[in-house]
Amino acid sequence: MLRLSRWLRSFQRHIRQDSTSARPKHSRAEQRARHVPNLESLEERTLLSTLNIDAAGATTYSATATLANDLTISLLAGNYVFEEDSESINVIGAGSGACTGSGTGIVTCPDSSISSISVDAGDMNDKVTIQSLDDPATVMGGTGDDTLDAGTAATAVTLNGDGDNDSMTGGGANDRMSGG
């Protein structure tokens, strides 16, 4: 029994020595100095334009920044068609359940789910064409030399070119046009 207790004490001393000798002897300042934060860059991301349709049918199209958009809106066989040649369209909102094509360049929504349309083309030299519609619409060109065309629309459209050198074409209805 005496041998066993002597052996256990010797073993405990040996373990304590190994655990203290295994640790580096650095001050707290040295330990903090060794940790250097590093920033990593993220991969490029493509943000989609959004078509937000609320429960009342108010529809807002917001283009992606720093992209020259080419949007066409038309009403065909009881469905609105939003066609964007420059990017994909993300459809969101409480009233968007019946729309198809979210995440693509062509989105179709039933006329019954839309009560008004507002387009914010954002920056750059954008082109927005309204071929036909059944509900009031407002188009804001934003900065850049925009082309806003509602020449074939039979329903009144409000075109606001904002700043820069914009081109606007109204249709046969009582359209409103303003530039920057």
C-alpha cells in the first residue's frame, strides 16, 4: 500500500510538470500581439431587381443600382408581363402569389392582382417601355440619360425623367411628363 501511494504521488508530480512545461510562457501582451485580425473580401453578388406587389395590388418595380435597365411592361390576355432584358426580377409581397417567373427576366402577373404600377429605373441610362396597361402607372427614370416610352399605352401614364438628358414619349391618353 505504501508503494502504491508513493507511486501515485510521483505520478501526480510528473503530470503537473508535463502540463506546466507544455504551456508556452508568454505574457498577456505577447498573446494579444500574436492574434492579428484579418479581413476577407466577399465574392461578387448579383442583386435582382424587385417587383413588390402589396395586398391591395400596388405594384412597385425597383431596378438594381449601377445597371442600365431595359424594362417592357405590357398587358396580354389578362396578364401583365414585365420583361427585363438586363437582369432577373425577384417578385415579392403579399399580393404576388399568382405571379410566375420570379428570378427570371420575364414575370407574368394576373391583371386582377395589380391596381397600380410604379417603376423606379434608378441610375444609369435606362429604357422603360409601356406597351399597354389597364391601371395607372408612374415611371421615374432617375439619374442618367433615360428613354421612357408610353407611346402605345391607351391608359394615362406619368413619366418623370428626373435629371440628365432624357427622352420621353407619351401616348393617346392624358399622360403627364416632367424632366429634371
